[in-house]
Amino acid sequence: MTESPGFTWQDDFSIDHRTMDETHREFVECVHALLTVEDDQLEQALNSFTEHAHRHFGEEDVAMRETVYGSAGCHIDEHAAVLKSAYEVRAMLVEGRTQVVRSFAQALVNWFPAHVRVMDQGLARWLVQRQLGGSPVVIQRRRAVIG
Ligand SMILES: [Fe+2]
Ligand SMILES: [Fe+2]
């Protein structure tokens, strides 16, 4: 059993949406810390992860609600499940159960790639399409130049 500890960014996590990609890089860094810091730094790392997850998931949830995104339901549910687990794990860490935090972090490593490729990628495409569809003035100007 010589698994290398930690979690690193992989190019196929990128979904061609600048702000979401930046947020996802931060997610990877937070999970990496949960896997690699010393036990006495674990509480701080878990707090950082939870803060990050609140903001990260909150931003995506708001974007889905504001744009009435059709696939929002299960995406929002997945975010909520991760946050709920983070709070449960926090309660166990208070009891000194550091291994539970490491297991949670490993579960996040396993969860993240599929979440990004399916749910976040779908949301990113939806948001980009809406942005493109919402700029008719630019299209008219281009037509005027061409004509
Ligand atoms: Fe995300
Ligand atoms: Fe998401």
C-alpha cells in the first residue's frame, strides 16, 4: 500500500469557464490540505475547506436558481450532501477522530472528478450559452460591419 498522499489538479478538471475553474483549483488545494497536513493542523484545514465549500457551492446554487437551470435539483442536492458531511466530520474531529477527516477527504477526491465533468460542466455550458444569447446588440453591429 504505497498510495501517494494528496490531491493535485488535472487538466481534464478544466471546464473552460474561468471563474469556475479558479474555484475548482481552490477546492483541490483545500482537499489536498485535508489529506496532507499534520494532525494538529487538521481543524484549521477543515475550517478552510468548509468555508470554501460554502462559497463555491453557494455561488453555483445561486447561478442555477437565478437562471432557472433545468438540472439544478440533483446538483444542489449533491452540494448540500457534501456540506452536511463536512459538519458531521467536524463534530467527530472535535472528539479527536482525525482518521474520519482523512477518509472524508479521500471520499472528496473520489467524488470531485465526476461532479465536475457532469454537473459543473453542464452548468458552465448553460451559463455560457445564456451569455452569448443575451447580447443581440453585438450581433447587430457585426452584421452592419459585414453588410
Ligand atoms: Fe463546482
Ligand atoms: Fe457543483
